Amino acid sequence: MCTTCGCSGDGATLHTHHADDGHDDALTLTPDVRHVSIEQDILSRNDHIAAHNRHDLAHAGVFALNLMSSPGAGKTTLLVKTIEQLAGRLPVAVIEGDQQTSRDAERIRATGAPALQINTGKGCHLDARMVQEALPRLPLQRGGLLMIENVGNLVCPAAFDLGEAHKVVIFSVTEGEDKPLKYPDMFRAADLVLLNKCDLLPYLEFDADLAEANAQRVHPGVRVMRVSATSGEGLDEWLAWLKSHAELCAQSHDHSHEHLHGHHPHGTHA
Amino acid sequence: MHELSLAQSVVELIEAAALREGFTRAHTVRLEIGALSCVEPEALRFAFESATAGSCAQGARLEILPVPGQGECPACSHQAAMDTLYDLCPACGTAPLRVLRGTEMRVRDLDVE
């Protein structure tokens, strides 16, 4: 059960049960009870695995993205279009996250790109451990892309580092200009915002400038691209961004390889 | 934020500490939860009870210590309390405050035996 996404409809705040009810019977520190300092982030284990993923991806020279949105914003359609446009130029592998079905992975495989489906069952977000288990099962080529399509959810995935290079949030013109204000964690966590379905703008009263301003309010300086996965509008900028980052990843692999083996052809490194 | 997933992570941290520090039961668990972290404390409390079942923290008293939001203006350096992640600077009103405190989600300490 997810108590925050609303997917089960259960209002957790209506069913509170205080952990100290019935246990408040004069707890005193006896000689047997001692204090232990922990001082650890709750997500430290996830972040540790994510760091391993990040290292493995860098070593493989792969540019990895964590794609997030609410259900229906167009992540999979955009991915399909992206893979079709990059065919023969950049290898793309995909990890698909959904509660159930492998329909999205099948749509990706139909383009010719390898895709691995992760079904989270009751879970509402992917975590680093799931990605860690998926990586060895995908063909990852140096200079290529790994697209991780997260579970459709604008709340929970924001805080879970998967080891990606960047988080990308996709929201569509049918979702309202105030989306960034309503889901600030997601829009702050993302390094790139794709405003999708722009081909529908003539039929809507959606104010795209206001939507961008709201994204900037929550995340000053965030890059925003207006795209349409169906018409192809704006995709050139998105594809150029992908290609330039993939090239950088391919190069940084070579550098880290030299460093690991103690070669310093460019002089001493800090 | 998915409180059940977080509560399970808290239990993992406590179990690892039990092995490391040599204790068998945690009586009290103290968490620091920032006001800007988007953790719903009552949902976390609810999830904690089910997540700790069968662990060394079963039945433990949970203390959630709130950390208020605090930010600094990148334009005029004014510091102010923050209620949301996108609060504008109350002094100059030109820029959203940069978060200094309030996004914490940490296990601070335990009372154990």
C-alpha cells in the first residue's frame, strides 16, 4: 500500500496509531539501556547502491537518465520517438518501471532497442537496488544511452537516486501550468524539464510561458524544452542534448580508465 | 514520499547498527525529519509500526524530531524561515530562498539494550 501516492485511496492520516501507545510504561534509562548515536540519512543505503550504479555506468561510458512524470504525460511515446530518431547513430537501452504489465517494454522492443521491464507490484517508484540488478542484464555500449523510465508518479521517485546522470521530468500541456508548484520536490530534483504534447497548444488555454515561469520559481535556472513526441516539434534540441552528453560520457570513461591504471599522460592529477 | 519504504530503510539501519554496536533491542528510535522534506510524519509513524514487526526495534517508541525550514537569499543574503521549498525572499522578494536546513530525513540515535 502506498500511503502518499493515493493509488490505493487509503488515507494514512485517518488511521494513525501512535507507536508509543501502550509502551509508555515508565521507560527509564537503566544500567542495561544505553544510548547509541546513528546520525545516518534514512536513504543512505539506497544512495550507497546508487553511487555504485553511477560508478559502473561511468566505467561503461554510458549516459543514464531517470525519466519521471505523472501517468500519461507521454514518457513512453517520447522514448519510442527518441529511439527511432537515434537509430543507427546512438545505441539506446531502456529500463521500464511499472507496477504491472510489460506493455511499455514491449513497445520499446518493437523499435529494436533492448528493454528490461521491472514490475514493482505494490511499489510506486524504482530504487537503486532494482536498477543495480537490472544493469548486468542489459547490453550497455560505450557512448550509448540508458533510459530509465520510472513508474508514473510525480511524488515518490523524486528522492530516490538510481545512479543516473540526470533526472528528467516530463509534464504535458494538458496538466496545468501550476504543476511545478504542486510538485516542487520533483521539479527541484530534475535537471531538465520537458513540456510535452505542445502540438495540442492551439486547442487549449494552457499558458506555456507561465508553466515555464513556475518551473523556474521552484528550480531557478532549470532547463525547459517544449516538445511534442507525436509531431516531432522541439525534438532536435532534445536529441542534440542527448548526443552531446553521450559523447562526454564516452570520453570520461577513457580518462577514468587511465587514472585507475596509474597512467598520467597529461601530468599529475589532483 | 513513500513512508513505508522509508520506514523499512530505518529498520535496516537499526538492524545494521545492532550487529555493529552489539545490542539486541531498540527501545527508542529518534528521527530528524525536516519540515521541507515532504515526509508526512503521521504516515511515517503508521508505517514504522508495521515495518518494525519482527525486528529488533519491534515495539520501540518512535520520536520524530522536526527540523524547521531555513533558507538564504542568493540575491541579498537575507536568512529567513521557510515553509515551502519555493518561498521567495521576504526581504527583497526577488528570488526563491536557497535551502540551508529542513530537508533532513535522518536516524539520529537510539536507546538500546
